[in-house]
Amino acid sequence: MRYLLTIIIIIFLLESCKPKADPLTKRTYTAEKIGWTINLPGEKWKVITEQELKKMSDKGTAMIEDVTEMKMDNSKVEDLVNLKKNAFNYFLASIEPYDSSSFNNYDEMVTALHEVVKASFHSQKIPAEYELGATRIDGLMLDRYIIKVPSKAPGGKPFYQEIYTCLINNFVLGITLMYNNENDKETLSNILQSSNFSINSDL
């Protein structure tokens, strides 16, 4: 299961990471395996480099294995598009083949994801609030999990993470929005809402 991007977010919070990024030159992005196309934001946003993603993924894997006491295999995870504006505002997306042997159904997999997220925040002593939901985009229903992390600074802005998942063409699509202000929340929401799916959901 794709817990990794979620744990990468926790690492960002703990270490104040500023991953290296390349200029964003394209206007749209398409993932052909799942028939997914989105509009990309303006030049203020950058593409996180593969080297930085791998570095964070390695740390994230170690954290997940510590929390779950299970060995993680991320060899089948495929990063799609990973964007950042600054230290607190990100758009992250990946796919992974659906593992029907590990779960009775997709809903069980989503529940397991949410539990690992909670356990990971708890293990790092990060207080958080959680909200379950769902949204329909271009005819496709996506599960939504919103996490609110209060600021450590008195009077500071809270940090939000929205995790979206769906099963499409036998892949689990995972999308994470991270933001700490309304303007960037709107930009990230616009990226997500621009989604066009040419392949129907497997659900």
C-alpha cells in the first residue's frame, strides 16, 4: 500500500525539509496507465527532483516499517507528478498496482491506510485532527482523508494534508495536497478539480 507519500509529509514537518526542485515548464500532465490528465499551475511551482523524492522515500520507508513492524516493498510504486511551491505547499501523486492478495477489498485497504497515517503521526507525537469524506471528480468517486496539524508557534497557521485515493484500471491512485494558506489551497484544489479521467473506475 502507498503509505510513503504520507510519511514523507511527516518528515517534511519534522525536519523542515526543502527538497530540490526543477522549473515547471509543462501546462498539463497525463498518466497514460490510468487515463488521468490534469492542468498544472504557474511558474511559482516547481517539480521535485527524483533524487530528492528517493531520499525522502527511504526515510519514509524506515518510519513506516518501525510503526507497522512490517517490511515494505515499494518497488511497484510509480511516482507521477510531484510539485512544490515552498516548504509547506505541495501536490504529490503516485500509482501502485492494487494488491488484492493483501486486502479483502478496496475499502479495507483505504481503512488500513488511514490507520497507518494516524499511527505515524502519533509515533512522532504530532497532534492532528482527522476527517473522512469523498468527492466526485469528472464522474469518478475519490475517497478523501483530511488531516489538520496545528502550528507549534503561538497563533500560527495550521497545516493541512488532504489524501485522495481511488481504484482505476487495477491501480491505486494516491494524490496528496499539502497547504498552510487559503490561496495555495485554492491552487491545489484547482489542479485536482481539473482532472480528466478517460478510464472508468474499477469500483
